[in-house]
Amino acid sequence: MTRKSRGRQKIEMTRMSKESNLLVTFSKRRSGLFKKASELCTLCSAEIAIIVFSPGKKVFSFGHPCVESIVNRYLMKNSTPSSSTLQLMEAHRNASVRELNMQLTNMLSQLEAEKQCGEELSKIRKASQGTCWWEAPINEIGLQELEQLKAAMEELKKNVANEDGEAHWGGVKLFAGCSWGVEF
Amino acid sequence: MTRKSRGRQKIEMTRMSKESNLLVTFSKRRSGLFKKASELCTLCSAEIAIIVFSPGKKVFSFGHPCVESIVNRYLMKNSTPSSSTLQLMEAHRNASVRELNMQLTNMLSQLEAEKQCGEELSKIRKASQGTCWWEAPINEIGLQELEQLKAAMEELKKNVANEDGEAHWGGVKLFAGCSWGVEF
DNA sequence: AGGCCTATTTATAAAAA
DNA sequence: TTTTTTATAAATAGGCC
């Protein structure tokens, strides 16, 4: 009787040369991997997440109890301000930061206008001091605080515009941008 | 001759009852799982990340080329505004959002002061219109824009204070908070 | 892709080191 | 804990549907 098959053959542990073989092996071994994972989960009460990108960039995943919860727990443990964990957040917020930057530019011109407005008021009040009976008392602190606000926002604008992704303001890291999406 | 061992025995696929056995099996099968994963990577040019939490909550991971890059790619693909992917970002930014809220409160009082300042100016200008030779021309647009800015910031403040984690402003999602950390 | 088959290679349970 | 041993259970390469 002729052998129906030579049975399982030993293979060299390098990238498989035949693309057709590679595809079928990928499929078989991927399911084997997921099976091993699920066995480890049930036998030992382990929690496992597996993410696989195929040679064709398709994504497969296994998770017990689910991928997200395990990945989040993992990222929580490993998150430090400068770690690459933040890269995801950066990517998600980049558009938002640009938006914020634009809004800040708008706010700055608004505040510039307000400052000039305040200066006019100051001039007028000085010039007319004690001469106009109708002049109400005005809080002197307004202009001073406005100056501080303007300086602070200019600092913020400069830092947000930095390209190193580590903007600071007064020694405090700017942790995330915000998209305001308002038209003044 | 007496058998030295009965060899590998079939086991039931449920949580192992003997804790000592469970520990040994976890260790062996975990390394077996990681070996299978690395073989799949080399044979098929796959990219794999595995995160394992042991029964004792210790974390083990395998990644080729590295866990972070694969997890990030996975999260990118699966991120939708309402998905639990955002929970991580939420957690990272919650403190920052509180800070932002505080800053906005400060800015609002600043702007309130500026608005009153502008109103005083308006009054004064109206009252002294054409009567004071030293009055410089003042840009009327300042106050109007200030009103808009104030309304917009109040809206933002209200939305940032929302606890559903989905603040909006003018229909645009607030995608991330920002910690300014400035003292006015 | 997803099963089935067979012969063979691998993984591993149990015990001991 | 990891490693070794032994004997056996599982996984799988290469076919073929």
C-alpha cells in the first residue's frame, strides 16, 4: 500500500518562501495560537490579549475577557509622560491642537483690542479726573490683570506652536489640546 | 523494568484545582505561547503583541517588533468617539480638564472685569461725545466681540463641567483637555 | 479561506532535581 | 522558581477537497 502522505515535515525557522504555503500556515498557526491562549485562560484563570497583523496587514485579535480591557490595563501600568503611550493621544489630538492654536490667535487679537479699549478708558479717566461729575468709579485692577492675561496667552501660544510635542506653560506640561471650534 | 514516569497525561479543560500545578502549568504554557507567537512572526512576517495577566495579576508581554507599536496601531484602527478606547485618554486627561475648568473660571472673571471696563468706556464716550477735544477715535467693534467671546467661554465652561465626558461646543467635540497651570 | 487525512514533529503533564 | 526526564497528548506540514 502506497503512503497517502509523508506526514508532518520539519520546516526551517525562517520566512516561508512559497507565498501560498505561507498564507495557509499563517492561518493554521494563528488559530493554534489563539487556541493555546484560550486554554491558558481556562486552565490558569489568566487574562490574555493578542493582536496579530497578518503579512497582508489585516488585523486579528483574541481577548479574554476582551482586548480593550487588557490593553487599557497594560497601558495604565506603563504610562509615563514621555512614554510612547502618549503617541496615540498625540495623534488623536494633533488636529485639535492646531484648532486651539488658531483660536488662541483669535483670542489674542480680541484681547489686544480690549487692551487698547482699556488704555483709552485709562487716558480718558486721567484726563477727565475730577472734572466730570458723571464719571463712575472704575476698578483700576482691570487693565493690570488684562496685561497679565495677555502675556500668559502669548506664552501659551508660543508653546502650543512648538513642534516637540512637549509644550509647557509656567513649568506645567500641556497634557492635551482642546478643540474649541468656535467662531468669534 | 519499572516505568520512570507515566508521561504526559490528558487533562480536563477546566481551571486546575491544585494551585502548585496551576503555577507550573501557567509558566510552561505561557512560554510555549510566546514561542508559538515568535515562530508565527518569523515564518509568516506577522506582527504580534501578547499581553498576559497571571492569576496573581502579574503582567507578561510579548511583542514583535514591540508591544506598544502594535497596540497603538490596533487602537488607531478601532478608535471611534464613543468607543472605550477613549476611556484611557479620559483617564489621562481628567486632572487636566479640571485644571482647565479652573482656568476658565479665572478667565471669565477677568473678561467680566474687561467687559465692565468696556462699558464704562462706552458710557464715557457717549456722555462726552463731541464735547472733549482730546477724545481719540475708538473702535466700536471691541465691545461687541468681547460679548461674543464671553458667551462662547461660558458655553465652553458649561460643557467642560459636564460629567458625561463628551463636552461639545458649537457642535464640535472637545477632544482633549488642556492643563494650563498658569496663575493669573 | 476553511475541513479532512496521515505521518511526524512538538509540546507538555507529572515527577524529580 | 526554572530545568530535566519520560511517555504521551497535541499540533501541524503537505496533500487534497
